[in-house]
Amino acid sequence: MYNPYKIGKHIYLRHPTEGDVHGKWYEWFSDEEITKFMGDRFWPNSKEAQLEFFKSLINSRNRLALSIVEKSNDEHIGIISLSGINWVSRYADIALVIGEKKYSKGPVAVEAFSLMLEVAFLRLNLLNVKSAYSISNKKSEALHRLFKFKKVGSYHNLLWLDGRLDSLVVEVLDKESWLKRNAEKKYK
């Protein structure tokens, strides 16, 4: 493992590296299947654009983006982030992309979400984590149900998806609820 920030059973999270940029990271954001439910999926990505994004993360204190890395082979397989971090009101938006498709149907998304929520609530001391997803994105919906996010609203017909308008669901998970559900874990 290289410089792990948070370690799970199958994966670990670490800061992104320039090596990630020169790997497949930039390609994920041009792949129509991977970006289908992303709001900014219509523009192609490039290695140069990914490098600029990577550089913007280095000193950012309102976004924490972490590479998702497979423990067994140290392969960079995705990215997870907390963005729009509001340090006064103590909330952020969570987002996840599994770029390597062979990992998209296994435990990686659940484990990455779990690790990042632990970072959000215990390491960064946030009070709320917000999230939004297309109503057609059944994988995201299932992930939100698993972690017991609460629906707080939706934007009807906001997103252009598959030749039609789709609604955006907005949900939130609060620290107090998360702590109650995870009371059996002993956090240090």
C-alpha cells in the first residue's frame, strides 16, 4: 500500500497522484458507460484536463478527493470525494466513481462509501453528508438505502438522460444517525 489514508478490507483510500493521472483516471471521464449518470458527462476528458483537476486538489480545503485502490494489487480503480465542504455549517457532498468496470458489481462501492463516511463524520467532524443521484440510477439508489440516507427533495425533469428528462433525488445523512447505527464499532 502506498500512503494509505483510510484502509478497508478490500480497498484503501489515498491521495491521488500524478501517476493516477497518467494511468486510466482521465479515460474514465470520457467513457459513456461510466459517466452515464454524471452531470458533466457531455464533454470529453483529456490527460491535460485531468492533470489540471489533480493540481487543483493539492491545496484545496473545500474538496477531499481520494483514490480508491485495490489492496491486493495496488490498482487505482476509482475516485471518491467530499466536495463543497462547508466548515462553518459542517456539511459536504459525497460522490463516487468506480472507473475500472470489473469492480463495479462487487463490494467496492459499499466499502468506499463506508470508509468515506467514516472520514467525513469522525476525521473531518462534519455533521451532514449530502448526495444527489438520477432517479434512474438504481445502483446509487440502493447504495443510499443501504446507508440510510434520507430523501430531502428532488428536482423534477432536471437531467437529460437517454433522450429524455430525468429527475434528480437529493438526500442527506446526518452524523447522529450514522453514529447510532455504527455504535458497535469502536472508533479511536
